[in-house]
Amino acid sequence: MTFIPKFIFIIFILLFGLALYLKNHQLVTLNYYIGEIQLSFSLVIILAICVGVLLGILVNFPIIMRIKKNNHKLEKKLKNIEEEINSLRVSALKD
């Protein structure tokens, strides 16, 4: 069910990247501490977006893991409470 929206999103990103490349294919010089390199402007933008996404994932990873751990604990607690309720229902019917 989630395959189609993901596929449409990927196609949209690829078309956006192609449009970006077609409009910005001139070379720019990228200076960094060790040296410099010439890349197309669209490639520099795509690299900057990728680095930003990776940094965002890296920053949010501990938060996501804490939330998943808490969710697992709550699901386990809910399962135990549901089992207790069911056992109380069964014992009430036997009396």
C-alpha cells in the first residue's frame, strides 16, 4: 500500500533533479581545506541536500531510538494488562 506513494515521491525527486541539472549545468569551483575541485552547480546542490539529510537523520537517531524503546515497553505493559483483564473476566465467570 505504501509502495505507490514512495514510488511517486522518488519519481518526483528524480524529475526535480533532472530539471535542476538542465538549468544549472555550468561548472563551479568548490574550495575546501585540502584543495579545490570543479563540479557542476546542480551536483553541488544535490550533495549539500544529501549531507543535510544525513545530518538530520544522525541528529534525530537517538530520539527515534528512545521513542521506539518507550513504545516497546508500553506495548509490553499493554499486553500484560490485557492478559490480566482476560484472566479476571474468566475467573468472574467461574464464580
